[in-house]
Amino acid sequence: MGGVLRFILNVLWLIFGGGLVLALGYGIAALICFALVITIPFGVASLRLASYALWPFGRTLVPKPGAGIASGAANVLWVLLAGWWLALSHIVAGVGLCVTIIGIPFGVANFKLVPAALWPLGQEVVEAP
């Protein structure tokens, strides 16, 4: 996908696909996690999700080198407390967007956010090849 197309899709996603609302929601969750101190790692993960939700086209999620067992254990806690309903909301939004032809790229972007919402710790967002 060309750079100009990625830019156009990201701008359209930001305005019409809910990118701004998603990023704002993840950002607010991050602030709450930072305020509770013990949940700071979850706040960092929420900021990563906010960044990814704001500008998803041309980016992908990859395992972070050096992420250990603590990330895995924290991800289990994340899935139980927040990950399952976040992933489910992205699936529902993706299916709803894919119903219309013009919404298919935005539906695919929501499907890309599912693994990030489900298992965010020990992952990083990078530019897609």
C-alpha cells in the first residue's frame, strides 16, 4: 500500500472510522491506570493502543524483544479485566463496518485492533513493511 493511500485511509479513519473516539477512550483509560500507580504497565499498554487506534493503516503489531513472563502474566490479567470486551467491541464494530462496501477498510482496521486489544503487553507498534 502506497504512502499516499495510507495517509488518506488514516485521515478518513480518523474522521469517519472512529479513530479519534477510540484513541480518546484508550487515552482516558491510560490516565486512570497511571493514577492508580500499580496499573502503570496497563496505562503504557493503553497508550500504545491509543496510538495504534489513532493511525492504524501502514502500521502493525509485533512481539517486543525481551518481553518476559511478567508480560504474559499481566496479559492474562488484562484479558480477564478489559481485553475480552475491548476485542469483542472491535469485532462487532468491524462486522458492522464491513456490511457496507465503503466501510470494509475501516472494518479491517478494527479487526487489526483485536489482537492488540486482547494481548497488548509485550507488543509494540511498528511501521508495516
